[in-house]
Amino acid sequence: MEIRSFYIWLGMVTLLDAGTLWSLYHFNNIQAGYFPLFGLVFFLVFCIIIFHLGRTSAMSPDRNRFTSVFMSMIFLKLVLTLIIVLTYDKFITKVYLHHIVTFLVSYLYFTFYEVYFMSKLARWKA
């Protein structure tokens, strides 16, 4: 997958996610503060990092390296997501269902996109 194509699709996924979060906020009266925006930015940055790590490992002659990078990043994202939610709950404000729903929306959009571009990178030849 080319870098330009990655960023174009990433922009579209980000806009789709932002539109969904905006719709939840305005049409369903979900008041979650800045938590959804924080989730969107976190997953956006994480997606960029995983793409560049995946691209580097896809060019490696060791094919197991790509698999280990992919699985490690997915696990790391899950752990960081739990840490973010628990930290927000403990130190900022009580986390309610509407906080989790908005965070989960971003998590799912970016996870689907990561699986898409990582599968493209797995077949990509430098």
C-alpha cells in the first residue's frame, strides 16, 4: 500500500468517524465531553504508527516479523484502550455507557481500517 493512498483512506475513515460521533452527539443527545475527541485522536495517531511499523516490517526478509508486529500492535492497542478508559474513570470523571459507546465507535472504525491496510501490506512487495 502506498503512503499517499494510506493517508487518503485514513482521512476518509477519520471523517466518517467524526461524522458518526457528531451524529451521536447531536441527534441522540450523548453528552460525553472531550472523551470521544480524545479517542478519535488517539486511534488516529496509533493508526499512523502501526502503518509505518507495518510497512517497515513488510519490507523485512523475515515474514514472521510482520506477523509479530501486527499482533503486538493489536494487543498494545487493546491494553492502551483499557488503560485510557480506566484512567479517565479514576482521575477525570465517572465513565458511563455513553462514554464507552463513543470510544468504541472510534475503536471499531480504526480497527477495521487497520486490518484492511495491514492485510494489504502483508501482500505488498517493496
